[in-house]
Amino acid sequence: MTGVIEQKLTAQGIVLHEPASPVANYVGFVRTGNLLMVSGQVCFDGAGKLVAQGKLGADVSIEQGNAAARACAINLLAQLKAALGDLDKVVRVVRLGGFINSTPDFVDGPKVMNGASDLMVAVFGDKGRHARTTVGVASLPANAAVEVEGLFEVA
């Protein structure tokens, strides 16, 4: 039987795929006590293709960036599932950190990051409300448009 959170994902048409393996000397997540830190996830879809590639403020629209941030959040959830086995063990989404591949004058990073934040609230309800940082950056791996990391309180 699947848990409540996975039922919510299914109802939204979201399928969690096997999380991507790290591409350098790091791990996908680290747990210490009741905190689980998930490494930055770029905006790959389930087939391993980038949802959006390039820079916000140039080649990527806010809507495309928002979809990319949502894809990053789905990848965070896949890492959580791998770490915990059951997403119902998430007590709270504590913090999301968003990195937006953008031109120097792009100021709508928070609108882009809403794609990740909105998904966390849709899935976890009030437990999904979190602190957040959004930073524009000069580049990201594979020229991904967005990368998101997360900190979660877990049981």
C-alpha cells in the first residue's frame, strides 16, 4: 500500500523515477539526526532530458523556468524516497535553495522558484511551507536552467 504523499503524487500524475547518480565526488543525500539534506537536483525529466536548458532572461521563459524548478522538486522527492523508503516520513520541508541560470539583469528568480515551492506545498500541505533562497548564477551543470537543493526534517 502506498502512503498518503505518494497517493497525492499519483493523483497529480507525478511518477518518481530512480534518482540520478552523482556525477562527481558527493552523495545524493546526507542524513544527520532528523535532518536530511538533498544535494542540488537539476531539471532532468524521468527520461534524463533537461526540461529547460539555457539562461533565464535570454533563451528560457519564466514559464519554462517554473516548469524546470518543478522538475527539480520532483527529483528532490525521488532522492527523499530513496533515502527514506516512505515519503510519509517527511515531517517538514525546512528549506529550498534555488539556483537560476540567468543573465545578470534577470530579476524574476523567485517566480521561477515558485515551481518547486508550489509543488512542495501541493504535496505536503502546510508541512511543505519552507524557508527559501533563490540565487541567480552564471552557469549550471549541463547548461540546466535551474537547480534546487533541499533540507527536510524527517522521522
